[in-house]
Amino acid sequence: MRRVLYILKPYRLAMFVAWGLMLIELLVELWHPLFMAKIIDEGIIKGDMGEVMKWGGIMIGLSMFSFAAGITNSFFSSYVSQGFGFDVRASVFKKIQTFSFHQLGQFQTSSLITRLTNDVTQIQNTIFMSLRIAMRAPLLIIGGATMALLVNVKLALFLVFPIPLLIILLIWMMNRSGKMFRFVQERLDKVNNIMQENLTSMRLIKAFIRKKYEEGRFNKANANLRDQTVKALRLVELVAPILLFVMNVGILAILWFGAIEVNQSNVKVGEVVAIVNYGFRVTSALSILTWIIMAISRGRASAQRISEVLEVKEAEIKRINDNEKCICSGEVEFQHVSFTYPATNEQVLSNLTFTVKSRETVAVMGATGSGKTTLFQLIPRLYEATSGNILIDGIDISKLPVESLRHAIGFVPQESILFTGSVRNNIAWGKEDASMEEIIQCAKDAQIHNTIIKLPQQYETKIGQKGVNLSGGQKQRLAIARALIRKPTLLFLDDSTSALDLKTEANLLAALEKYHCTTFIITQKIATAMKADQILLLEDGKLIANGTHEHLFANSGLYRDIYKSQFTKGEVANG
């Protein structure tokens, strides 16, 4: 909570101005019943229109002043709440960008989206309400009760006595509803998660004719959200009638005993009217307070959820001085490297030791789950090795600045991720200041240029979300072009040529030879591995063999089995 509220610090002056204007409105409202009593007792009852006009004029003047204060208060309240919402969204988004892969796994994507949108909106509404009316309601209750006691203690006791009990009830409701509204936000996370999955997997859903199943899954989550919301709102709705009933009984008692006191000439009519007026104001404030508490409960639940993101500790990253050796040649060495994913006990990589020389091409092969992608993720420090050392150009990567390390890397993940925007922007995403000539050259090297020039607007053609209007091979080649434009020292292709035919892939690998980089390729194709300078063969997280195609064919039974599964008998004989 403190991390979220700290973001309000730059808006302190505007908040104090808003509260000051709110106090002006409050004071005017508290004085009005007294002026009304003056009008009745000194004007109407005595038949003195001069007094009526005098006090009536004062009331109108103060009302106009209060109206102006209210309008100005709304301006400052909106300024604070909207600016705060902007800053919170920016802070949360910036924080998410610092997350490690492990930390990202602690939150569902849909939950982070909900926190950045709905939860921030809830807090914005709470901030606005706090500056506009939230403080005014309790102060009006206290001020109204105090003013009533000053007018007539005996009659005011009927108004004041129930207030502490009702406030206790409201505090209980706030604590109870706060927990319930947190559950509401969690149900909303689940609804958003199903929506996200469906929107990104619509083609698969249609292909498998799973429309009814997905509708049922969504309706179940939607019903849970509805039921939890209704349950929370029902609690608020239950408290409001209790407040109104108790306070109206108090007002009736004031009218009853006030009439008796007036008949006995112990109390003036104006005093009774003033106390009743204060009673109505306190009753109204208590009614509003139930909704304010609901908003605060929702805001508090949302603030806690946002704080969970902001309070995630950044991973400790060791750095060396800027004048230390940079990544220039791209020699990679693994020294007894093992890795276990956080919060698990299963070792994914075990005691890997190998060396890759500068500008070599390395093919990484192995069955699904053998640890190929994990090996890739350790080098740019997307995960930290559990034990052992990884060296680039003789420097332990744990001592390298992460920014410098990753600037030297071109990374093409297993799933080609593209962004909404033009083809040009997607390629230049790898290098912000890339010239058009560089973009075209990288597209040619990635074997995608000829496809691009056939598009309606060529390099300015808009790409749909995640490249929905492109084929798998086109997306892979665009992702490769994006990596190449960085002029990387280390290039990682995580099964990034799987959708390419052999001829296109061969042209791509030939084009890569002019780049001064060490290239790692995860592949299942023997034809691709054969062209590599070195092949790493993984099985169950262990490096069971490494060397050239000829070396592995002669010494590794597993490699020969993979080879034979992809080539005919005649081709095997030639191998």
C-alpha cells in the first residue's frame, strides 16, 4: 500500500487545495441550518421580511461561493486522480520490464493486464472520491452532530446517540467488503485470462470445433465473477437500509419531543428545524458513507494487488566497471553448468561443459525437454545458472552488465513474436536508429525481402497482432531480420527455421556467414546440423556428445539414429 500511496507525493499541493475547497463547502453547509433557524425565528414568526431577506441573501451568497469552490475542487480532484493513474500505470509497466522470467511466472498475463487497467481505475475513483466527498461525509457527520448539540443538547442526543454504533457497523462492513472485493478482482483475472486465451487461439478453436466448450468455460468464469460481485454489493446494500432506519427513527424522535418542547415554550421552532436539518444532513452523509466505504474497499483491494507487483524485488545483478573488456569476438565457454528452475527440484541442465570458438556455427539437437531452449536462456541471463560458470570472451557473464551482454546478442525465440505496426517498424525494433538501407539488407539476408516487396505497401504494410496475417515461415524470417539488424556478436536461433524449406534455409545460413557473429541454432534437421562447425547433442539435460557431423556420426549411436530417421538408406550410405 505504501508504495502505491507514495506515488501521490508530487500531488500534495493540489490535494491540500482540493481539501481546502471541500472544507469551504462543508462549512457553508453546516451554517445553513442556523441561518434557516434565524429566518424562521426572527423573520417568519415575527413577520419581519427584512430579516428574511437579509439571512436569505446571506444564504444565497454563501451558496454561490460554495458552488464555485465545488467546481474548482472537482478540477483539482480530477487533476490528482488522473495524474496519479498515469503515474501508477507507468510505474507498474516499468516494474514489469525489470522482471526476470521467474518473476514473470508469478503473475498471469491476464492478471497483470487487470492490474494495469481495472485496478488502477478503481484506485483513481477512490482518490477522486477522497478529495471530492470522502472526507466531507465523515466531517459532515461530526460537524452536524456538534452543531446540533450547540443548538440544543437535549434534542440533539436523539441524533448523536446512534452515530457511534453505526460507525462501528460501517468499519466492520469496510473490512468485510475489502476481502470480498479482492476476490472480485481475482475472478475478473480469470475472466480476462479466458478471453485472452480465446482471442489468441481463435483459429485453433474453430479448427477443433470447440466453440461450445469455450463458451461454457467462459460462462462459468463469468458467472463466478457475477456471483462474487453480487455477494459483495449485497453486503453494502444491507447496511444502507439499517443506517436510514436508525437515523429516521432519531429524526422522528426529535420532531415528536421537539413539538412538546415548543408547546411548552422551552425550545424555539427554528431550533427544532435546525436540528432536524442537521439530522437529514447526517443521515445523508451516513448513506453516502456506505458507498464511499465500498469504493475505498475496492480501491484498497486494488492497491494491494498493485503493491504486490511494485514490491517484487529486482534480481541482484553483479556489474563490472565500464572500462572492462567488452564482448567483441563471441567465444562461449560452459564450465560445469547446471540449472534448476526456481521453486522446483528437477535439474533441467546438468554439468554442461563445452567451448565454442568465435564465429563458429553451433547446432544444438536433442529431444523435446532435453534442455535446448533453457541453454539458450542462460547465456543472455534470462535465467541465472544454478551452478558452474558461463564465460564469453573469457569473462564470467555474471560479472558483465546485463545491458552490455544483451546488446551483443541477437535472439530469435521459438515462437516468433511480432508487434502491431509496419513491417519496417518490426525489423527496426531490433535497432531504433536503423536506416532503410540496413532494414532492406537484413530482410534480404533473412530471405524475406522478395516477399515484402509483393505486399500491398511493401515495407509500410501493417502487420496484425502477433503477425496474424503472415505465415509461420514469414514470421520466422521477419524475426530473424530483426535479430540481424542488431549486428550481433552472438546470434541465437531457437528452432527459428522450422517453417522454412531446405533451399530457403540453406540461403539463409549462407547469408549468415558474412555476419561476424557466433551462431547457435536449435534444430531438429540433420541437414542443418551437418553445415555447423560443431553439434551439441543433449539428452535429459546432459551433453552426451559434441563435435562435427562426421565425429558424431562415427561415435554417437543416438546421432546415427536421428540421421537414419531423416534420410533414406541410399542417403545414409553416402553419409
